[in-house]
Amino acid sequence: MIAEQITFYNNQLPEEVKLVAVSKTKPVEDLMEAYNAGQRIFGENKIQEMAEKWEQMPKDIEWHMIGHVQTNKVKYMAPFVSFIHAVDSLKLLKEINKHGKNNERIISCLLQIKIASEDSKFGLSQEDAKKILTSEIFNELTHVKVVGLMGMATFTDDQSQITSEFKTLKNCFDTFKKEHSNIKELSMGMSGDYQLAIKEGSTMVRIGSAIFGARNYNK
């Protein structure tokens, strides 16, 4: 089933849209089924779990950290992580830069913009993101590279609201892209709303349960 879903999404998604297979809580066996079907980008939301999987799995995998990141955990993923999606402060960028330098790597990051109406969602305002990108401190960070934006829409069945939130993020993305040449990726859309996200210009969709099945968070 997992292999079939990987094939389905890779056939369905436009060529310019990357599939991030969200594999959090799932065993290595499941990830390997996806890997053997050709999937090379996996998304995790817990650093320790991602590090354990990285140790056990092939090294041509791109690991994406998609969850909220605590600064004291950055060091555990800095040796291998390809993308950090949910960067929401200059403090976190400085920490990623520090550990990128220690590992002689430049780590790609996305700034998380808050577009949802829910208080539970993290993220920066467009204004705060702009302040980071134009700050002197940011320009001195040599081992971190902000290559785009990410956002999560409100968890709702109201498609017009989701579309509106995605449009807001795309407008922000277009504005930043004109001013910063590194801004190229827009990570928005998950299992339930990825089609709307692609329509609004997403370049990366994060799909988990639709590929791997429902998760058991009690394990």
C-alpha cells in the first residue's frame, strides 16, 4: 500500500512540486517500503526519532525537519538534516548556523509564516520575517541559508478559508522572492489540502497519513 501511494503521488504531482513523505511515528520498515518505491525525501517532527532513522537508513535520503524546533536539540540533527521547515526566530537561525559551522555544513531553512487562525500554530508575521531577512545579524550567518517559506493552513473543512490563507502565504513568498535571490521554495499543503496548495503555488507538499496510514501516537 505504501509503495502504491508513493507512486500515485509522484505521478499526480506536477514536476516542480516535491513530495515530502511525512514519516513521523512510523517504523523504519515502512520508510524503507517508500524508499524502495523511489521516495528520497522524508519529513519528521522529532529530532531524536529522525536521528535514529538516519543512522539506520540509506544515506542518499534528504531528511526534512518539519516540526517546531527547540534550540537545544539542533546539535543532534546538524550533521545530516537537509531542510529545516519551521524556523520562527532569529535566535533559532543563529543556533542552526552555529551547529552548521561546527559540522562544516550550510543548512537550508524555511521561515514559518503564521497564516492560520488557530492560536496553536507557530510562525512569524510577514513583517517579523522581513526584519530577520534584512537584519545585519542574519547577513553574517554563513552556515545557514533561508531558501523559502512554509506555512500551515487552519484545520477546517472550509476550503475558501484554506485557499485564502494559502494565497496570503503565496503573496508573501512572491514579495520576498523579488527582494532575496535565495527564496525559491514554498512549503505548504498536507494530505487534506495539498491540491489547493499546489493550485496556489506550493513547491513542496508534506503528505503523511495518506501515504503511511493513520498514526498511533500512544506508542
